[in-house]
Amino acid sequence: MKVSPSILAGSLCRMHSTVAAMDPSVIDLLHMDVMDGHFVPQLSYGEAYVAEIKSATDIPLDVHLMVSAPEKEVPKYFGLKPYNITFHIEATAFAVRLLCSIREQGIRSGIALNPGTPIAQLKPLIPYTDLFLLMSIEPGYYGQSFLPASFDRIRELRDMAPEAEIEVDGGINAEIGAQLAALGVDILVAGSYIFKGGDVNGRARTLKGL
């Protein structure tokens, strides 16, 4: 199971040095929440900041685009060669085209969906998708509690797409992380839990059960 700290939960001003001190043996990915203030209420950062983070570490980037019209934004991240680029199914009518364009760049294609979006909507996209990101909170704000209905959604998705990676984002702590690991979740995104207290590497180890 991989751990992907959501850097937006830390201090963005100090993140360059924070990322440089991360232990790649316990931190597998860096979750980059790109928010445009339209698809979600908050505005975060864009490709220039993501590139700055990339320059500080060899840990692969986990790019999560919470943006309207992702077809305009996805190509901006091709040159950074992240582990994956993930956009929301709710944000575009051109999901297949976008997923294929990401794969053509040698990058894992990802699709995300909000808690209120039925899992069944993902079925037509399975042949084009390497990674599914399930939001276990409503996106856009940190500090929300994990939605218990997410457990059944994960089971449904795992049965429907057994070969794909499943990533879960929102309200994750060590206890919930252990339950998600038992369900076969591949990637845990944690923001507040990872950065709380300042021991980022230690929190990642705990989340992995090490």
C-alpha cells in the first residue's frame, strides 16, 4: 500500500524543505491538489508550483486536478512526468479522450469521483483508466470526517475493476487506513493526519502500520 501525503495540508511556503526531508522508503507519492476555485470553492496552486515541488524530490507526483474543463489543464502537467494525472468525471464530457491522452504520454491515467457520484458511472471508463480516486469527503476543504458510506463504494469499485489501482482521499487516519488496506486499497491520501505534529515520516510509517 502506498502513502501519498496531500501537501496542501502543510505549509506551502516551507514545503520545498519539507518535501526534501521526506523519506521515500515510507512516502511513495506526493499528492498535488490543483484547485481552480470553480470546480471546488478553494483556489490552491498551478503547474508552476507543482514543478517547484518536483525540483525538491525524487518522490513521484500524484497530480489531482479538481478543476473545471480539465481538458485545458491536463496537458500542462505532461512535461513533469508525474506518476499519474487524475481529473474528475464530473468536470468533463471528454473523459475517454483525456484518459487516452494521458496514457500516450507514458503517465498513469486517473479518474476521480465525488461521494455523490454513482460508482456505476465509472464502468465505461475501465478500459482507459489505470487509477480510480474515490473521494471519501466532499472535495475542497480539509479537516472533514471520513464518510462511512465510502467503504461500500470501495467494495463495489474493487469488484467492478479488479485490475485498477484504487486511491482514497479524505479524512484518513491510522485506524481508517488499516480498514482501507484490508479492503485492498492501493493508495492512501492523507493531509491533516500526515502533517499534524510535524513528524511527516513518522506519521507515514504509522499509516502503513510499520
